[in-house]
Amino acid sequence: MNIIQCKICHKPFHSIGGNTCPDCMAKIDREYSTVRDYIYDNPNAKIDDVSKETGVEKAVILHLLKDGRLKLSSPDIGGALVCYICKKPISSGRMCEECKAKVALTMNKNIEGNKPPQPEQKDLKASKHTAKMHTDISRRG
Ligand SMILES: [Zn+2]
Ligand SMILES: [Zn+2]
């Protein structure tokens, strides 16, 4: 049994993985198209306007934004949604584009860094230039 508090209505419920109760999940799905259509027609709307005009709770809209299902073109949503790395206001998801790019880079680097050290150098033909390095490596190994 995994009882957690619903992120939207704060009611405790039996979670099967999500953080919103079945009632709110159904509500979110129902209201999603309303909000999406409104944003489609008013791409520069602020979250307050969206909530006022559609009658959809801010918490629901925020949930959809965090999920990445909705995207407001204006990152100014009252500071409710910020990049979890640099705390810059963002309009959708959990990270700003810059941090997303940085994280992707770091991940690539880690993959490279995990390569085992290359011992082949030992077998390279020792030219005059690499002779010293050659000795260093054989002494160490
Ligand atoms: Zn709920
Ligand atoms: Zn960031």
C-alpha cells in the first residue's frame, strides 16, 4: 500500500505510481483540452489569465506544465515553475533549455570518461619522440 497526498486536491489516496488522485487525474484529462485550446488561441497568455478564462485551477495548469503536456510561450508564470538546476523561471518541464543542454553534455562526457584506460600505447613503435613516455609506461605497469 502506498498512500500519498494528491498534488492537486491534497487528499490522501492510494497511489499506483502517479502523484495525483484518480479524481484529479480524470479532471486533468478533461480540462487538458480546454486549457490546450485556450493556449493555442492565446499563446502569450499568463497562467493567471488561463486559469481565469478557462475556469481551470492553477494547480491543474501547473501540473500540466510540469508534465510538459502544456507549454506557455511566456516563461513568466509567477515564478511557480523554475528550472530545478539554476532556478530560472521556465515555461514548461523541469529544466531550462540551457541546463538541459548542459546535462546532455555531462552525460556524454561521463560515457566517454567511463572507457577503460587504453594500454595499447605500450605497443606503439617508439619513435625518438615518444621514447621517454614509452619507458614511463612500462615502468609503471
Ligand atoms: Zn486529487
Ligand atoms: Zn536552468
